[in-house]
Amino acid sequence: MAHTYTRTTYIWFVAATITGIVSGFLHIVRSHVTKDGAEPIILTVLAFGLTAATALLIFRGIMVAAYEQDRASHRDRH
């Protein structure tokens, strides 16, 4: 089978990887930075917001990859 992924697919997954790494870093920082037993709310919101953004990027990357595979499969049949 021919190469079915384009740069678009790779960009979605690279973006998801980068946001995932930053999100993980923020979660680690959030767990270590405490002030009188209270977590800084900004770090918490950023960490979980980036985690949600990462999930959306992964989902979009999977959808783009599936679309490209369907399109390549359609080309192969005709």
C-alpha cells in the first residue's frame, strides 16, 4: 500500500505530543508547588486545560488519518 498520510496528519500528532509534554510538565510542577497546602489555581487550570486540548488534538489527528486512509483506499480501488 502506498504512503497514505500527509503532512497534515503528522502536524496534528506533533502538536498533540508537544501539548502533552507541556501538560505533563505543568502537572508535575503543580504537584510540587504548594503554598500552605493549596495548589495555585492558575497551574491547575492550565494543566487540565492543556490535557483537554491534547485529547482534542489526538482525536483530530486520528480523524484526519482515517480520512486520508479512506481517500487512499478509494484511489486504489479505481
